[in-house]
Amino acid sequence: MLNYHKPFSTLYYKVCNTELKTPYTIYHFTAYKFERNSRCTVFNEFITNVKYSEDEKKIFSSIYHKTWNIYKLFTILYNDRLTKKMTLYSCSRDLNFEPMSNIKDKYKFSFSQKNKIYTFTVKDMIRIIKNGLLNHDHYFSDPKIAKNPYNNVVLSKTILYNFYFYLLNSNILIPECLRRFFKAGFVCRKFFRDNQFYLREQIINNYTSELTHDELYEEIILLLRSLKVNMYIHIDYSKMHVIEKCEKIFICYLHTQYNLSNESKHYYSRKMNHLIKAIMNSDNMFGRVMVKKRYNKEEYPHWNYKYHNLLDPIIPKFDSLDEIYHFMEHGTILMNDDNEDSDDDEDEEPRDISPLPRNSARQIMESLMNQIEETLHTELDIDN
């Protein structure tokens, strides 16, 4: 069996020998219980047991409290000696590369791991713990306990409890994610069972922070094209402005696809439509570029393109911005790299899929109808 409190049981046995002249009494037998159970459990069982008299319970409680005081004293001395042997991990900047000297001591938290003392800011600690809890694989939650980024060692429950109570005593706002993790006893499985819907929403809300600006811009453009929004976004329009305006639309779309609650899906679907209408009604110049008569090619590199609107319905459905850019410039499909090695495609030119004008399409239809009529007349003449 596991030894819950071996040092405490050994110390308790020695106190019993000094306090009691007769060995092998009921108090000596409780030392064996301290080895295999928590001290609070053994104390409550002895005090609430009807077999023991009040005098025996008083003797046991005095021995127990004396042992506990000695144990605390040894613990304090041990921690003092241990901290003196520890070395400080020299780090002059936090994880955001800000000088640690500019941060107040109230917003710093220190803990020890492997005979070294590490100091983090409160924001860094919260971000490390939150990133571990919001770990996912394609929106399927897989919470994990955070690790120290300097030595890749998992943060123990003692460190997490100390950090939580440090925030509580310092009157620092505790995030909801950390509060729920504390209620689960800092156990990932229990935390996942109790907060599946909450975790999925938080993963979706924080998904955009995992993407770069170019990746997020591409996702937004492809989304607006799939929704067939009647909006104009010039190819030279500011990417950051598009991200600022349409990032919430992208998050709402993710909720409509991956949220676990059907009510939430309907709510975010209505919100997404409302945000799109708000952008179209509030800013008439959104997505448009004002070009001077004398413009520089460096400022407007795509001015000679055949198409300029990224959301133009004439552009076919593509899976990436590179294919859209190629079609806007050349009016042809960008060939895949896998087909470059084949012999049949070496001399083949890019296929032109630009839409035909209405007059040419009508002429083709008329010629086809004439050919059909001629074939019918020839067949009738042969039969006659």
C-alpha cells in the first residue's frame, strides 16, 4: 500500500515513546495507521470512535498536536535549507520580451523546480495554463497540464494551488478557465467532463490567435466567397482593415459549424448575418481603393490585372488565395505541382476558363441548331 505520511508516522511514534512510559498501547498502534492513511482521517476516526474514553481522546489529541507542531518546525527548517541551496534562474525579460524590472512585484509569481527558482509574470502564468487547458486537435478538446517553458517540466498541483491562492490573496481577477480548473481539483479528466461545452466555445473564440495575419486574411476571403456576399474588396485593399472588420464574422461562422449546442449555432448564425449587413450599411467605402490619376506601380502592383474584386462571382471556386490571384491576373487556372512531372502536361498550355461573352455563346447555340436541322433533313431525304 501507499505510504501517505511516513515521516509524520515516524515522528508520532517517537513522541509516543517519550510521552508514554508503557509501550504498545493504543496510541502506538495508531502510528501504523498514519503510514497508510492521511493524518486527518486517522485523527477523525480516533476522536469519533465510541470505544475510547474521553481521557484517552485527550491524550491522543495532545500527542497528535505536539507531533504536528514538531513536524511543521522541521518542515520550515527543511524549506529554508532547501531554498538556500537553490539557484535563481536568470531571466531579465518575460515571455513578451518586456523587462522584468518594469513590472511590479505584485504581478510576479515565483516557484521552485529541480533546485531552481523561476519567476513569471501573472499574465504569462495565466497564458501558459490557459494554453494547456485549451489544447485541441481539430476542435476536439484535449486539455493538458501546463509545462514550464524553460525546462519543459509539468507544473505540479502544489504550484497550481499556490498560484491560485496567490491571485486570490492579491485581489487579482481570476480567469473563468482557471476557476473551473480549480473546482475540478486541477485534474484534466474531471475538468474535461464538467466543461465540454465551455471548452469548445473557448477553443473557437481563441482559434484566430493561433493563425498568422496572412492565414486569417485568406480564411476570411474564402469564407466571404463561400457565403456569396455581395461585397467589393479590392485586391490592394488593406489586409489589416479586412481582418478588423470581418474577424468576428469568421468566429461566428466557426461557431455555426463546430459548436456543440444547437441553440448556440442558431444564435451565431443570426449574429453573423447581422454583422455582414452592418458592415455593408455602415461603411460604403469598405474594400475600395481610391487611385490617383498619376499612380505608382509600387503602390498599386495589381492594377494591370484582369480582375480586381476578390469576391467577384466571375472568379471560379478555389481553395486558396494563390489560385484566386493567378486567375485574377491571367484568367486561367493555376496548374498543380503534381502534374508538372507528367509527359502529357509538359507542352499543355493553361486552360482558359474565362467566361464567354453572351454574343459568342448565342452564335454557338445557333450554329448547333443549324447543324441539327441539316442532319434531320438529310435523314428525311434518305428515307424518302
